[in-house]
Amino acid sequence: MSARIVLLGPPGAGKGTQAARLAQELGVEAISTGDIFRANIKGGTELGRLAQEYTAKGELVPDSVTNAMVKDKLTSMVGEDPARLGFILDGYPRNVAQVAELDNILEEIGVTVDGAVELTADNDIVVERLLKRAEIEGRQDDTEPVIRHRLDVYAQQTAPIAQVYLERGRLVQVDGIGDIDEVTARLIKSLEQLG
């Protein structure tokens, strides 16, 4: 048995950092859709070329392309024993339709998701974090109005995913604010609730 977790949370809640730490702690792979996109684009795959057509225009990659990339990634990881497949999904699913597609992909493989962990964070703290990161990394397009818009998009499109997992009894929420080690410890403890 291996952990199969969907990691949710608004931009700036620390998902990427915590996904990597959690994956290391559990001995599973952290899967970021951003990494999958970049690998497919760099590898010149058909899906990568499709994704690049959209990202070059500043558009979101359609669900059909994203779903296909995630399916390829998970299918390639299965090996001979599906029960040993473990992962932390960061950035997927992004909407309720993708939850259903993830269920279908995993059913084909012969496994299920253990549950979803939602990192929660106060919007004002997240805005402050992201503005600081933008300053350090020279991201001039990460202004407060842009960041607040991203948080609104998250609330409208991604937050309903938490409701799906809550209704299934497979959601735990963890405060994403605080020292990185403290948040990791909270996350690990929260996984006991998913048992």
C-alpha cells in the first residue's frame, strides 16, 4: 500500500514545497502538472506540442490535453503492482470535471485516491507572500490585482474539488501558514485521518 494524495490549496499556500517534502517523507513521487507540461514540451511529444500551442497564446491548456498527460504519467508509473503506486498530485485536478477523469484513470489502473489534503491560507497572507516572491524573483506581472484575481479563480474553479472529497469523507484541511517544518508535520499528522 502506498499513499495516493491530491494536494489542494490556493496559489502561494506552499503546495509545491510541501508536495516535495511530503513525497520524500512518504517515499512517493510528487507530480506537478507544470512539470508534466514542461517535460512533454521539452520532449517534443504530441501532447507537448498541443500544450505549447495554448501556452504560447497565454491560454489555459484544455482539460482534454491535461487529462491525457496525467494519464500517460500515472500509467507509466504503475509497473507490475498497482497497489505500490504512490503519488502526491500537485495542480491536478483543477476542477470537478478533472476529479471525475482522475477517478476514471485510476480505475483503469486499478487503484483509488486515498484522499485530498487542502492547505488553507488567509488571502491577505498569501498576497503578501506572493508579492514578496515576485520582488525576489523579478516577476513584474505578479501584482496585487493579478494575485487577487488568481485567488478568485481558485475559489471559483478549484475550491469545489474540496467539496467533492469532503462529501466522500476523504478530505482533511491543514493550516498552510507557519514555519515550513511545522506545516510539513501538520500534513503528515493529517494523513492519519485519511487512514
